[in-house]
Amino acid sequence: VITVLRYGHRPQRDKRITTHTALVSRAFGADRFVLAGPDEVPCRTVNSVTKRCGGKFTAENTPNWRKFLRDFKGVRVHLTMYGLPLSDVVDKLRSAKDMLVFVGAEKVPPDVYQTCEYNVSVGNQPHSEVAALAVFLDRITQGKWEKRDFGGKLKVVPQERGKKMEEE
Ligand SMILES: C[S@@+](CC[C@H](N)C(=O)[O-])C[C@H]1O[C@@H](n2cnc3c(N)ncnc32)[C@H](O)[C@@H]1O
């Protein structure tokens, strides 16, 4: 089970990008998304996608992300450009039964680097939590997310050109 914990969301500035971290979590093989702080929009958006497009994915807010991180039972991974290269640790991480993936927005407090069992970088250049998460989940699942059947009411039928959706 893979849980993504999104830290540092600023409701005005980050609404879209936080929603994208939630959508990427769902699409790329995570099972649960937890947002630090009170903004309900990102979780509501992804939960409504899950309702229409399927899967067992859940999204919720936590009022106390530090407690959530501290109490999490499993392997905690903080995605940061300062961490160890993903390719060096991914094989070890894959065997984890339960994993928490911590992604930031603004500056991540120093204690997170200590609490997490792993600080992992997706390259050592600064980029984006959305990109870091997508590449991380792709590597962890070895690309299996692509073949996952969400079993939703609404399904895309892949086309060479144009758009086709099937409704159950
Ligand atoms: C836009 S960055 C800002 C980071 C912030 N300046 C800091 O020093 O903590 C937001 C998030 O994207 C993720 N991120 C950005 N670049 C990354 C990289 N090269 N490897 C892994 N994660 C990365 C991290 O989770 C980070 O907290």
C-alpha cells in the first residue's frame, strides 16, 4: 500500500499543483493521498475522479501532518533533490509492504529529513513535486501502473485519433 503525504500546500497558490499531485498519485499506482492542512478542493476533485473512473483510491486531509508522519507504520520516503539517487535505493524500497511518500511545496522542515527512513532524489536538480512523484511511482511499480484496471464506470477507449469514452 502506497500513501502520498502532501506537505506545504498554500490554498491560493497551490490549488492546481496539489490537485495534480493527487491525480498523479492515483493514476501512477498509489492507494491513498493525504493532504496536510484544511483545503478540501484537491481531495474532493480526485475523489470525484475515482467515483467516475474507478479504483480504490482514497484522499483525505489531515489536521496534524507531523503526527501522521510520526505514527505511520511502514517505510517513509521523503522526495528531495538532496537525497540519495532513486536508482540506488529503488530495489530496496520495492519490498516495502507499506510506504509513505512525502512531497513538499515550500521549504520542508529539517525534522522531516530525520523522521523519514529514506531521503530520495529524482535527479539532483530542482524541479517539481508532480514530476518527482510520477517518476518515483513509475520506478517503484516498474511501470505496472500503466496496465492497472481501474474498473470504472467511465473508460477511455484508446484511439489512434479522436476521443472515445465508454460508459458502463
Ligand atoms: C518545488 S520543490 C521546493 C523545495 C524547497 N525549495 C525545499 O528546499 O525543500 C517542491 C517539492 O518537489 C519535490 N522535488 C523537487 N525536485 C526534486 C528532485 N530533484 N528530487 C526529488 N524531489 C524533488 C520535493 O518533494 C520538494 O519538496
